[in-house]
Amino acid sequence: MTYSLNEIEATSKRAARGAGYAWGLAEEAAKATRWLCGHGLDGTAELAHLLDLGLAAAPADHRPDAMQGPWQGKGALCPLATGTLLSDCAEQLRAGPVEMANIAIPALLLPFAAYAARELKGCVVLDCDGHLAACDGYSVSTPDTLPAQARRVVVSLGEQRTGPSPHQTRAAPTDQAWATLNRFAHRTYAPATEESRLLGAGAGLSDND
């Protein structure tokens, strides 16, 4: 089954929030997932894998604790928090590569690399344990797969290496990934109460017949 990119974004935002991310990062997660799907990549599966890791339970442990030297945290770096920092600090790439250690789901860094590339009017290259991907701000070229976790990611200015992937207007997530996102999204729904049932559709306790 296929879904519009609007549906992908809305479900991803609720899922990230349900997994425990603050609204700001939930919005970033949704935009990143939509961006990946719009460029022919399986963004829903990448987000589902990230949410299953439970990094949002201790956000301070999974974001870079310093920007001097390799970016690293107490645990695996969250690509949402790390990617947001990368796009905010894009100018740092003019001075040289940024190295990151122990990144979870590095494919989710690609949208943020694209934002940085657009800001710098250039191409940003990611080397994820030897797997190279490049973004020029509008298109992306990637290997067939990126690792689920990268011990070392080097982000630098460079050149587009292969032809870009075509843009998509719809996405076809796997049943498993879509079920995972909806499972987390359901955590954001308020449970029904007696009052809400009475105020909702239907006769409730009254009978007008």
C-alpha cells in the first residue's frame, strides 16, 4: 500500500512523539522521514528502527557532548539530535570535516546533510564506515545500503559521486515499518473516558427514539 508524503510526515511525527521525543525533534524526525521517502529511500523503516532503540528515554546520553574533536556522547548518537546540530552548524564544514563516533541509523543524517549542503551551496559527503553518500541540497546519491549503526561517520564538503535518486510523491512502507510507526503513534492518543464517550458521536446514554 502506498501513502502520500503528507501521510508519511504526519504519522512519523506522532510516532516520534509517542516514542518520547520532544515536539521539536519529533517534527525533525517527520521532515527527515518525508525527505528520505521523497528521494526514493525507505525512510519509514529507518525511523522505525530508530524508535525501537529507545534513545529518547535518555536524550542527554545520545547527543554530542562537545564539538571539539569527534562528536560523541555517552551512548550511541541519535541521528535526529546530531543531524539537527549538523545543519545548525553547517558553516563548520568550511573549516574541515566533522567526525562523529558511534552513530545509530546514519541514514537519518542524510536529510540534515542536505539542509547543510543547501545552506553552503555545495555538496556534503558522508562516509559511514566506508559507505559513501552525497547530498547537494536537492538530490542524494547513496550506496544500496547504509549500516544500521556506524562506528565512524565523517562529514565533509565534496562532490556528487553518482546520479541522484528520482524524486517520489508517494511512499510504500513495509507492513512491519508502518505497524511500528503506528504502534508508537497510538501512544499519543488520549484514552477514552466516560465524559469523552458521552460527548462523542452516537446517542451515549440518551435515547431519542
